[in-house]
Amino acid sequence: MIDLKPDRDDPDHKRSVYIFQQDDDFERIFSELIEENRKNRRTNEESAMQQEIEELKRQIEVLQKSASAKEGVNDT
């Protein structure tokens, strides 16, 4: 980082703009951070989808038990 300036688009003056020197090291580190962020996001999305699938399975089980119980009541 070579400089720090106030964000002129921030009316509350709470944000800052970080200025970096663009060189090979910066490019390498920035690329690594972007890739790591991508992997983390993908992992989080997969985890969330897995949780949704498990919840849907649970709901299906409850509905199946409810339907079976109703069929048993109607059969008598």
C-alpha cells in the first residue's frame, strides 16, 4: 500500500480508498486472494445447498408419515 485517501463518494466520510502499487507481487497476491475467495464462496454455497436438501428430506419424511397415518385412520 502506498497511499490512503478519503473516499470522495462517501458523504459521511467513513470510508477510505487504499492505493496499492501495481507490480508482479501485487498481481500474484491479488490473484491468490481472488481464487481463495472464489473457493470459499463455492464451499459456502455447497454447504447451504446441502442444508436445504437435508431440510427438504426431513419435510418429505414428515409428510410421508402424516400421509401414512391418515391412510391408517381412513382404512378402519
